[in-house]
Amino acid sequence: MKKHLFFLALAFAGMTMSVSCHTNIEHDIDILSLIDFEGDYWDGLVDNQQYGGDLLYGPADENWCYSSDYKWNDEKSGLAFEGFPESWGSLSFSGGGEAVSNYVNADYAGADYLRQLEVPAAPERGKNFVVHYGSGEPYPMLRFTDGYPHKVLCMNIIMTSYLADAAINGNSWFGPLSKEGSFIGVRMIGFDQNGNRCGSVEKVLVTTEDVPLYKNGSKKVEWQFWDTAELGYIYSFAFEVYGSGDCYDEYGLSAPAYFAYDVLSLAKNNR
């Protein structure tokens, strides 16, 4: 018991978040860790521009198919983004993925795909975070490379500027949300050791009822706490942005399929 309490104290010592992770820690957890995407390694993964940059898109061939080998790996926890899934002959962020970012602008009005890595509120810890893009298969995969099952206990999430503007103000493609009960959310999908889907957890990002509150200034787009512990122990996972039925057209989700996450709390079971 003392060993487990020691690791618990070590993992969360000095945390300055206004929200904290509350969950039941099983007796067989040996290691707890925190990923905040801070430091020189993570700084080097922020592209030099939000759209079409060298890191997230790479060179294009004569058919305008991009090729990027963008990946990242957190050595402490073993969590790794394995790279972009192929989409229409390209390997780039345009096909979905997990991009480290530090772009912040409180004014999200008019944000479009050229501001796809931007959020409207600075993270509560450091300057970096990760932007997810994607609304379905093929999933950009996040995997624990040490071969042990992990539990993602909690994290902080926020709408990107692009999604916030579309949902609240509307653009030529989507929104604003106006139908009663309409919403946009994010789903985290867990996979077992054999790559089989083994559960999911969900969090609503914005609803129709939120829109007038954002517009009159009584509510701000801020980072939210997301307790993901109920998903249990998994070997890999993926995110997808989803919405109510009216958020889809014949091509799929018509809303910008972006959100950002930061400060992941993890537990590893190595027994």
C-alpha cells in the first residue's frame, strides 16, 4: 500500500490545474504518470504554420498527395501517436491525426481551416496541447508501446477555435447549432491487446442551449475536465468527434471535427 501511495503522490506532486482527477485507484496499479506535452521535444513538434506546414503535411507529389512521417512518443508513459492514416493517397493531418500545438487566440470569430490548430483559451499548465482531427475510421491511433495495459484516468479538453466559431456563429459549411437537443461531442474508443474495440466514453463539447450563452458573453469557451477512467484498462485508443443526427450530411459529419486535449493522467498495470 505504501508503494502505491508513493507513486500517487509522485505523479501528482506540484500539479496546478484548477481541476483534478478523482477516481478509485485499484490496488494493483504500480505506476501513475502525467503527460503535459511540455519541453523541447514537444516544442519541436509544433508546425510552423497551422495549415499546410512541413511537419503535418510534408512534400506533395504531382497529384497533390502529401507525405508526412509525423509521429510522437512520450518516453515516460510509453504513449505514442503512430502516424497519420492514409486518406486519398496522402499521409497528412488532412486525413486525421494528433498534432502538438501552441496556437492560442481568444477571438475565435471567423476561424476556419487555416486556424485549425488554434484554441480560444490558453492551457492551464504550460503552453502546449494536442489537437485531434477526425470523425471516424480509419482512426488515428494512440498506442501504449510498452506492452502493458493502461488506464487513461482523466484529461482536459476544449473546442478548437474553428469548431467553436462554426457551432456558435456558423459558417458556409455548418451551423450555428440551433435545433433543440443538437450537440457536438468527442468519443474516446478503447482497444484490447488484439486490437478489438472494447468500449468507449463520451463527452459533450457544445449544445444548442449553450449557443446563446456564448453569444451574450455569459459563458466562455474554456478547458473542461473529462473523467475517462470508466473505460478501464486498454492497450490503445482513438478519438472521434461526433454529433447529433442533424450534424451529418451525405458525406459524414459536417461540423469541423476538431478538439484539443492536454494533461493526460495515466495508470499502468504491469502485473
